[in-house]
Amino acid sequence: MKFTPEVAYFLGLWKHCKTRQGIGVSGRAANIFLEEALKLGFTEKGKILYEEDSIYFYQNRVKNFLKKMDEGRRVRLRFMNEFSASYFAGWFDCCGEVEDGKLILANGDLVDEYLLSQLNFPIKKSKRTIIVGKGAAFLVFIKDYVKLKKEMVRNLIKK
């Protein structure tokens, strides 16, 4: 397996909305997660498991690969390119929103804070929630890689 922008998007989606069991997500990102997992060849349709508002599958090879990519985020995603834009687009699709003009990303960690700072997006932190400064610039950065909230991003950029 190879690290690609598509895998970076999947990593951003999975990292921030993951389920306790298997490789999966919960919430509104379930459909796009399924679509991306199948497109990347991470699983087959018959091996997908559903539970209330979550979707997941078991595949040790993929889980180990994603863990390795997650551990290498600090190095791989510190530059402003399609890899980091895809990762942050996945995160935004999963649990990002714009509230009262503030761009909010939920479930962030210290590495995410570091990466945003490296990419020149100032941050404010409240527990595991990150408020991204330069929200408009951030949306322009991820706009070509967002899949679930494409229309929302397009409308916010026009304002």
C-alpha cells in the first residue's frame, strides 16, 4: 500500500471519527467512508458491518497501514500540498463546521495542532476542539479535496 492524497483523506476521516471496533467511523461521514474504503480497495462490500450510526470493517493489513500513516503525520503532512489538504478535508468532512464565522474542527490532538501551525493556520484550543484562525484561507486550501461538504465550502468561500 502506498500513501496517496486519497489515503490522506481517508486517514483524516477515520482518525477523527473512528469507531471503537475495527476500522470505521460514526456519524454523518459513514457513507463517504464506505465509498472511499471500497474505492481504495481496503475492503469489500460484503465485509462491511453496520451498527446504529456507525460503519466499520476488519482488515489487519489496512489497520496496521493506517496506524503507521497516523504515526508519521507530523512528517508527511507538514507541507502545504495535496496530501495535507486531503487529510484536513477528510477531517473537516468528518467533524468540522463553521459556527458564527469560526471554523471549528473537533477531535484534534497535539499533532493536528502542530500541523495547522506549520501550515500557518493559527489555532485556539478548547479541550479536543480546535478553532482555526484564517478560516477562509483554510477553506480555500481544502476546497478541491472536500467530498461530503463540498457545497458548504463553496458557498462559504463566495461570501
